[in-house]
Amino acid sequence: MGPKMLHLSSITTISIFFYMFVLHVVDGTYGPEAEGPTTAESSDLDELQLSPAPSPRIVYVDDYRARADDAGDHTERASAGNLQALYFRRCTHLVVEGLRIRDSMQMHVAIAYSWKVHVSRLLIAAPAWSPNTDGIHVSNSREVLISDCIISTGDDCISIVTGSMFVQATGIFCGPGHGISIGSLGANKSWAHVSDVLVERATLVGTTNGVRIKTWQGGGGFAERITFQDISMHNVTNPVIIDQNYCDSKSPCHEQGSAVAINNIRYRNIRGTSSSRLAISFVCSNSVHCDGIVMQDVSLVGEGTYVSCYYMNARVLELGYNFPYCRAEM
Ligand SMILES: *[C@@H]1O[C@H](CO)[C@@H](O)[C@H](O)[C@H]1NC(C)=O
Ligand SMILES: *[C@@H]1O[C@H](CO)[C@@H](O)[C@H](O)[C@H]1NC(C)=O
């Protein structure tokens, strides 16, 4: 990994211990099959741990002149087309720890085509109005653990997109921002696959979404075995949301005959307040219904208003005490 891949101009460093060895791979593959759980039960995902990496290579970001913003900074990075503050691609046994990252032009930390990654103790800060500034973005990666991060931004605090499996996020503070998202998936009729994700011990404050799954119409593939648990929400606009008709383009999205399937999604012990009347929303497509949504001890109240659950084309199983209650359909 050379200077070309580290764009650190907007980073103030506390310290970094990131050691890695580069995987020898043929293009298009990224490491051995992850062994492991076939369900998203937390006990299985507890096995997401780093194997000891032989002969670690330690890179100090200071060597790359990591520094706070200055005037020339933005132009230079924009013209180079490198808009992420930190971009890791094809890394294994990667540890990114103890960094403060501010005001990236786009995503703050992107992890792609990587295997066995531990990101922890990051402090990410960008204004609520800054577009496309995801905090941590995971794509095409396996066995990724994100822990103890504080993220304030103008887009998703964490986004997990296609090709990602066995991803765990724990001890996350998010706000302001757009919450913790799976997706978007299936844009432009693409095939997508995200599975075995555990998001737990998160606090969301004043975000537009809490925990969200978003897929475009017309895509294929699946998002499955995803668990959100032990989450506290404060004044979140859409605390629990699945949107299988996600549309973020300028032109309207027309009804399509296919969708990314959404199965086995579990919400457990989620509490707090919603700033809108719709605390829970499952909008699933007419073509591929959402199946196996389990709500267990999800309790959300309005900030002074009555809240409800809206769902369509979704099969919801209610366990424990839930409010608002989504009556089982189908
Ligand atoms: C979909 O394709 C169009 C045209 O190629 C492109 O401009 C757009 O960015 C794509 N959308 C996404 C979300 O990838
Ligand atoms: C709650 O969020 C809304 C916007 O979503 C904001 O207008 C309002 O001031 C917030 N309330 C509190 C108590 O923070």
C-alpha cells in the first residue's frame, strides 16, 4: 500500500496501528471462503475475530503527512478523483484504530474487497448538510468488525453494500447523519448480496434514519440474516425502516418486476423516540415480499406524538413487548 492509496489530507491523527499483509489474489477473488455461521445469531457472529497476522506491517499515517484542511487541499484531491479520506482495497488482517477524520469530500473510510478487518475507535465528523459523506462504507468484504466509533456526518454513519458478509458493528454512536444502512442494493438492475450482519449497541441521536435496509426496484439477489439489537434512538425521523422501493434518482423509478429479496431480519431490544409519526416502516415490493421479519422488544414512542407502524408486502412476527405493533400480514 503506497502513498497513492492513502489520501489523508483531511485527517488529524491520534495514532494508527494498522498492520496488514497484502493478500495474494487473482483479480476478482478476495481470500479464502469465510468459514462460519449461517445465521446472524449473535453467538455465531462473536466468532468474528482477527486471526493473528504474521509479520505485521505497520504504517504510520503521519508519514503520509496527514493533516487538517488547508486551502489547496480540496482542489488537489478533487482533480485527482480521490474523494474518500481513507480507502482500503484488497487488504487482509487490516486494523484501523484510533483516528480522527474530519470533513472528507465524500466517504470518510471505505473498505473494499477486504477480509478480516477491524476498524475501531474512530471519531468521524462532518456537517449534517454535507452530501455523500458516509462515515464507514463496507463493500465486497468479509469478516469486518467495526467497534467503538463516534460518527457525525451528512450521510450514512455506516453503510454496508453488496458483497459484504459477516459484518459486525458494535458500540456505534451516530448523529447527526442518515443512520446505519444496509444498501442501497440493486441499483440499475444489478445483483446484490449482503448477509450475516449484526449491528448492536448503537446509539442514534437526531438522525434521519435509525436502522435501514434500502434496495432499488429491478435488482436481484438478497439481503438476509441481518440483526439489529440493543439500539437506542433519540429523536430519529425513521427509526426502523425497510424500503424495497428505494429511489434516489432525479427521474422517477417505475415499478419493476424484480427486487433484491429481504429475508430473516431481526430487530431486538430497540428503544427510544421517533421525531415522526411513523416509527416503523416496512415498504416491500409487490414482486418479492419481505419475509421473516422478527420484532422482539422494540419500543418506540413519539416526541409528543402518537407513533405507528406501516408495512406492505411484509411478513412480520412479533415477539415480546413491541410498540408500535405491526400486525402480522399474509
Ligand atoms: C445507474 O446508471 C446510470 C447510467 O449509467 C449512472 O449514471 C448511475 O450513477 C447509476 N446509478 C447507480 C446508483 O449506480
Ligand atoms: C427532533 O428532530 C427534529 C428534526 O428531525 C427537530 O426539528 C427537533 O428540534 C428535534 N427535537 C429535539 C428535542 O431535539
